Amino acid sequence: MNAAPESTAPTEPSPLCEPCQGIQRNWRGAPGHPELQQGNHRKELRGEVQVTITGYFCDRCGAHWHYTNNKADQRSGWSLAPK
């Protein structure tokens, strides 16, 4: 009988799928991809501007994304959610 080898390596987070790798980050108006499922959204005050942050979850690789819609900042947009 051979016992299964024990893994001593720490588990690494799963890599992003190809569609998630193609998402342009930090650019308002950039598209996501069809396998992203929309989650909850919230509004936050950033300075004097109210922004909407919507959560997304990728069905393919499990990545959690935030889309920040801030009309005063073109560099808002897609970002990976903090863990």
C-alpha cells in the first residue's frame, strides 16, 4: 500500500482565469466579462463625491472584484477585492 504523499507546500491562491486577466484595472468604463456575477453594491463618500462600489464574483476562477463608479475620477473602475 502506498500512502498519498503529504503536501508541505502552502496552498496558493488560485490564479485568475484568462477573462479575468484581460480586465483593464483602474479605468472607469472598462468592461468586465460575461462570467462575472453581480453581487451587492454600496455607496461611499470619497472627499465630496459619492461613489458606487459594486461587488462581482467570477464563476470560472472564483475571483472577487470591485467595480468603483466615480464620475470624478477616470482612474476608478475594476480592482480585485481585498482578501
